[in-house]
Amino acid sequence: MVSEANTQSGGCPVAGHGKLGGASLTDPAILAHPNAFFHSMRQEDPVHYDEKLGMWLVSRYDDIVTVLRDPIIYSDKHGYAAQYASGFFEEFKKILETEGGGFFPDVIKDDPPAHTRVRRLLDKAFTAHRVATLEPGITRVIVELIEKLADQAAGDKVVDGVNDFAVPLTIAVICEQLGIAQFNAKKIQEWSGAVTAQIGRMQDRDQMVANARLICELQNFIIGEMKSRQESPREDMISDLVHAKLEDGSTLSFAEAVSLVRAMVIAGNDTTATAIGNLLYVLATRPEVAQLLKDSADDERMLNRFVEELLRIEPPVRGLAKMTTTETVLGGQKLPAHAHLLVLYASGNDDETQFNCPRNFDPNRGNIAKHVAFGTGVHRCVGASLARMEIKVAARELIKRIDKLKLAIPVEQIKYLPTVATHSLESLPLTLSRRR
Amino acid sequence: MSGLKVTFVQDDGVEKVIEDATPGQSLMEIGRFHGVAGIVGDCGGGCACATCHVYVDEKWQAVIGKPDDIEAATLDMVSEICRDNSRLCCQIQMRKELDGLRLVVAPNL
């Protein structure tokens, strides 16, 4: 049994201790508050077979990095394929082929060397220097949303930090980048949920069918946007992808381009929205962290560090899949070929052998970049600089403009999305007021 | 011979001497292509990951120059191993004036 408790160990606050026993990551209580489970795994059985999930959970930092640094033995492509629409894949694929223009495999989840060809193209779009030029525009979008949120919250009205703020924020930013001028944020949110549910492992058949239909809508929307740019390119990322010339002189196939635009729409908003939801949660529940942010609001260096520590302590992506291509040994555990692994980034970020007192929010860590919230290796998050920028501006503008940020419900009632892939708040009821 | 010379001193002490570096390539690309241990370049040269961190030999510091604000911010994330002569070598393009350059690869964080 694993329990959450705020006990002390060597002077550090910890998430709790317990025995692993038959505990499973699929347990909703563990999905909501996983740190004690992660801790038990790291101590007792670091590469642990979760029978209910049918996957090996990789919990220690060093083993996580070993996996991520060896994309040949630990295949992203095969791990992803086995995770995708798990249990219903053929039916899922058929729906997309019939109603959604086709089934387009995610080229970003390929293995090297095929992956390298496409990755080089995307690297250029998201350099830290290019993203820095976007800061004024992103700031305008965020300030507008904060002002709207403050208006909505006037007179102690409850607002939703996730659905009224974090989600529309990241959707507005990525749509501007992609060049999608007219969009229905609610719809894009539904599409995002439908896509990410395919790697979440918690959908039943009815949900799969509903999600597949939503992904069909998404693909038909994307294909329309792409077609309108085939003849007349514009100054936006969809045009860039439709007309891209790769380093080897090739172009993207139509299927590759659809999968990339789809990946940009979804990955470009979903995990960053989760991070901004987590930011609000932390600010509402940890006054010392809110104070720290207030003191750092005009200090660019400390703001950057604040964002990095937030990503370490509350990483949006909790676990992504890999598959062994050969028999191997990981962290002392013998693994057969085709072993399906869930790499627990969130547990790596919480590993006390790497991060002193990992449950402490400490932006002054000397090794702050060591966290694996963005992964590491060839599949490291390509949009990291954009995500950091959005979170930084949101943090800075929120703390400057908003006061008395509080949860509107008891913390125990907060719900998380049912998925092993991310740690995402379903909603975050808040009260707040304008800072005077 | 038109190639330029650059030496990477790996953390294990092994010196990798590259004699066919092409102007215009970044030093990260050059190091990664030649399998220099510790030059990883996960972000592909986007100045976002600090996995191409090097220390610049004193006599080369003036010609190489200092990191800009964005690079300095990324270097700050690895402050434990950051020094005054730290650079992310994805941000340095090989050029004629750097022929003979010597860089020490920073250790793993």
C-alpha cells in the first residue's frame, strides 16, 4: 500500500513512504498523487512491472536517461505504436481512414535515422533566439487573458484557472504561430484531449470511438488549412511545413505534413497548458512559492530559474512509452525484447539521488537544467523554448496583476485527467482579485 | 587543404583533433559529427539544452567573445559547472580566425 503523507526524511519534506505491493499507476488515487508511489518504486523495484498496465515502469533518474539516450535499443516508434489507441487500434485506424482523410502516423515518434530528417527541420523553427522575438506578442495575449480573468472573477466569482486561462492562452499562442486566424478554442481543446487520450491508456471503447471522431474533425480541419496554402503560401508555420525543403533536399509527403501540423497543434498547446495550470495550482497552494515569484518578477534570471524549477517539481508529462528492440538489462532488471516501458519523467525529476530535497521548491539549484521534464536525447521536446517563454510570461504577468489567488474548493476535491501520460488538472476553481 | 583545425579535450582527457572543419558549421555540429564525447546538442543548436557546453582556452577567449543574454540564461541553468569561459558551442560558427581553436568539453551535470 502506498500512502501520501508529509513526513520528514533527512530534513526533507517527502511525499510519503509505503510498500509497493500490488499498487498500479492506473489507480486513480495514484494517478492524482503519484509521488509516494514513485518513491517506493525507486527504493524497492526501480524498473517495476505494473501488471494492470502491462508495462515496465522506469523510475530512477539514471535509468531514465539511459533509456532516452539510446533510441536504438529503446525504440520510441515501437513504444508509441504499442501505446497508441491501445486495445482498439485497428478499429481506431479504420475510423480515421474512413472519416478523417487517412491514418497518418506521427513522424516525430519515428526512430533515427528517419526521425533525424524531420527533426532537423523543426529544430530551426523553435530556437531560443527565434522564440525570444515572440515575447512581446505573447505578452500581449497573456495580459489580455489575465485582464479578462480578473474581470470574470470580480465580486468573488469562481473562475477556472485551467479552462478560463491556461488552455485558451496556449491555444491562442500556437494558433498564431501556425497561422490559424479563425479558431474555436473549445474545439481545439477537445481535439487535444482526444489525441492525448490515445497514449493515456485509460479510455474505454466508447470513448475511443468518440475520440477517433474528434481526431477526424481535427484532421479535416488541418487538411483544409494546408490545402489553402498549397497554392498561395503565407508567412506562417503551416505554410513553412507544406512547402518545406529538408536538409537532404527532399520534401515532406502529404501524410508527413499532416502529422506534423497535427503534432504542432496538439503538442503546442496541451502540455504547456498543463504546466500553466500547475503554475496556478502551486501559486494557490504554496504561499512561499507565490512570495518567491513576487520577489523575482523583475529579475529575468530568477524568473527563468523559477520556471525551470516549476517544470522539475510539477512536470506536465509524467510518462511516455518506449519498447526494447532486443533483450537488455536496465537498472539491474533483465528485460526481454519487445518489453513495453513507461519512462517516468516525473519520477526522475523527483529522484533524491539527483535533486537534494526534491519536494522543496528551490530555484537556486546548481543543476536545475538536469530535470527531464522535456526529456533528453533525440526526442527532447522541440518546443521547450516556446513553452518556457509562455510559462515565464504567464508567471510574471500573473504575479504582477493578480492578488489573493486561492483555491475555491478543498484541495482534496481537485481532479486530474485520467491518463498515465500527463499530470493534468481537469479544472482549477479559483478566486482572485486585481492587485492594487 | 581547406579544412580548419579544432581540438576538443573530452572530460576523460582524450583530445579529439579535427582537421577538416568547414567554415559556417557550428562547433556543436563539428563535434557531434566527429563523435566528441559530451557534445550532444539535443536541441539541434537552438540554445535550449546546454548539452554542447565547452570551456574556451584563454588565448581564444577574445576572438570567440562572450555569450549573448539568451545563451547566458541557458548557461545559468547549469551553474554548478558554469565558468567565466563557458560557451555553448552550438552558438559559435567555425571561421578562418578560429583555425587551431582548442576547447575543453564541460563534464556532465
